[in-house]
Amino acid sequence: MRIHVAFSLAALMMSAVPAPAQDTTLAARIRRVESGLATPVVVAGRPDLNGVITDRMRAHNTPAVSIAVINGGRIEWARAYGTLQAGGSVPADTATLFQAASISKPVATLGMLRLMERGQLSLDEDVNGYLRAWRVPENAFTAREKVTLRRITSHSAGLTVSGFPGYAADSAMPTTVQILDGQRPANTAPVRVDTLPGSRLRYSGGGMTVMQQLLVDLTGRPFPLFMRETVLLPLGMVHSSYEQDVTADRAARIARAHGGDGSPTPGGWHRYPEMAAAGLWTTPLDLARFALAVQSAFGGVEGGVVSPALARQILTQQSGGADGGFGLGMEVHPVGAGLGFGHSGSNEGYRARMVAFTAKGQGAVVMTNSDAGGELIMEILRALAVEYGWPEFRPVEKTAVALDRDAPAYAPGRYQGTFQGETIRYTIEAADGALRLANPNWPAPRILYPASTTEARFFVRESEREYTVERDASGRAVRIRVSGGGGAEFVAERIPD
């Protein structure tokens, strides 16, 4: 059997035809985004395999998705798609509520920073000087360096507990102090300092929970009320709340949580008493208002809830490396002539992402109600990046070379390896005139496109990773080496037939 992978003359000619002028009306732009969901890689000279948003929602078992787009320093449009729950009839709209998950952190940080601007606290003092109901336990690390709000909000305070699983609707919820001490009914370990504060970036939702307790101790206000008065209402985030006890009216507007297989989460959603870290209910429109407030203030606009001086502090990198890290509550990284900033969120049954750029006043917020929503979000962001000319998120273009080799060169067979403690299995097979790579966790096999004429190295559309088949001295394929795409390299060994 022989396999031939090559460009057709027609495809090459089509790729050289100038594209017609695009309709730049807003309705046309939205249609292009809705029908232009893109894979991470596009193949040069091949027709794009862009997806329609409703089709991709079904593929990713995501009943609802909501989008708000920032362009030219304003919210340009917002749309919602799907239904509040799988198989349901109530449509999602732009007021539908989702859990922001970890995007709760930068919003909560703004509440703390507004107190700092008023002179009520310092970013660089020991937090134990403000805490009353609970204090960070002292140890050899805190004897050398202190836990401060600057370090907490830049995830460099040395505090433990990365994230929280939440609490099912029928389970008891702990107090904040019980969470911090890991006491039942808390379902996470105690929040403690176990590395030198200020020494390195290590993500800590536990640290944000320390900040939550500090704000309650300092103001004497319940955290949801403090945030409503200090941030949410002043920014016009009228649909947003940190309350975990949901009223019937709000429950009717919630997009129910779903697993990656599309199954509903029992009880509709989990509750998060770790409110500053994960407990914000909101909409993309409300989060876009928050991002826009930071973005415009960073650009020098005075008179808003966020002052230019405060925006500069929020977006000044405090931890991480040359390729990015954290400012105050916000992920930041250099991009083009400016900065990219935002945050992602991952709660039980919810995935969300907020992205924005300091140059040109661009960005977007996308929220979904599925554990499989993360890939859908990335496809939407790529479509937005292409349409709006964002400085990142656009698909990578790769060229497939022409090969004409005997089937053994393609090494069909089964391979297995371990990556980050997880067993990874692949199958390579020829089908329908193409070489395909399968993984039991993928919804469908992926076409392998040859990337080299001198070695058996391939790429796929669905990932920036590359796959190289390695052989022993006799020419027998023995392994697949997986590399590139910003991930660590690993090897899958061939399983004997």
C-alpha cells in the first residue's frame, strides 16, 4: 500500500487568488466570528476548516456560551448562544449568569486596592497587622519575610492551597476561618506558609482567601456586601454578586454547570465560600466593564473607579519571568508594543477567560457552562484574533510537505508513554488516503500532516505539538517523540503487535 500526501494544483491556485474586500459592518464581523472558530494550526494552501459556534458547542458538550467583545476602548458587542442546561428550552442571553471561577481574584483585588488608595491599608505591611479573626501562623519562613497583600495578589506570598473544588448544593459550607485552618466541613488543607514569602511565583487561592478574611476584619462588612459597594455597583456590574446563597430570581438566570461529557452537575452548581478566590457570579458584559475600566485607566483616562495610578500598579508585573507573570491580581505579559492582561477561570462545570490588551483598547470575555468549555473558548478567541487583528491568539500557519513513501515509513501501530504522571496512548493508521493519529481521549482521530522531507515529523491542526517517529538501526519504528507547542517533550514507545 502506498500513501501520497501532497498539495493539489487547484488548492495552490486558490490560495493565490486575492481575497475580496470584507464587509466591515458590525453584523458582518459578528457573523465571521460565529462561523470562524479556528484550530490552533492552519495548513498553508489548504481550505480553512473553520467551525460554526453552535456546531462547536455540540462538539465540546457545552450547552451555553456567552461573549462580550471590547474594541476601540469600548464594548462593541455581546452575544449568548445555547440554553441554560443540556436538553433545556430556556435560551441563554447576555444577562445569563456564570461562575467566574478564578476571574473572581482580580475583581476582589480591586476591592482591596480601593481601600489602599484611601489609606486604609498598605500593600507591603504584614497582613497579621490587619487580621483579627484568624492570623497567618508564624514559622521559620515568616520569621525571615512576611506575608503581604502585594505578595498575596501576585501569588508570591509562599502560601499553600492552589485551588478549591467547591461544595455541592446539599453539603455544609465551612466558615472562612475553617477553610484557612482546614477544619471540617472544609474540604481542603490548611492555608500555611511553606516557602519563603517573596521568593517565587506559586499560584495560591489560599492566599486570596486570607485577603478575603482581612477585608472582612478591616471593614466589618460581609465580603459580598463590601464588594458590591466598593467595586461591582461603582463599575456598573449590576448582574454580579459574590453571594453564594442564590435567590430564586437569580437561579432562574443561571447557566447550570456540566461535566466534560455533557452531564449536568448535581444540584446545578457548586458553591464557593472561598469567594475572593472563586465565588463571583457574573456575565461577560460585567467582566468586560471591569477589564475596560483597568484598560482605559492604564491609558490615562481620569475620573473612573480605577485611577491611572491604580491601573499602573495592577498591570506592573510583580512575579514571574520575562515572558510574564502576575501584577496585582491580574495575569500580565508583554505583547507587541504593549501588555496583554486578564485571567482564566475553572470551577466545577464552568470555564471562563478574560483577555485584554493595553494597545488599541481590545479584548474579550468568554464564559461557558461545561468542563469541556476551555477548548471552545480558545477556538472563539482565535476567531476574534483573526477578525480584530489581535497581537496574539491567532492560529499558527504551518506548511505540509509532499511525500510519497511506502507505508512502513509512516509507522502505523500503537504507542504508549507517560506525561506528567498520566498514561498517554496513541494509534497511527492510514485511512481515507490520509495518515491519522488517534488518542482515546480525543473526540476523533487527527490527520497527520508531514512537516519534513528528511524525517518522519508530523503536525496536526488541533495542537501546536509535533510528532516525530523515531527508528532503530534496522529502520523499525520504535517510538513517537512529542515536542513543541510550548509544552514539555515526552516519548511514547511502540507497543509490540
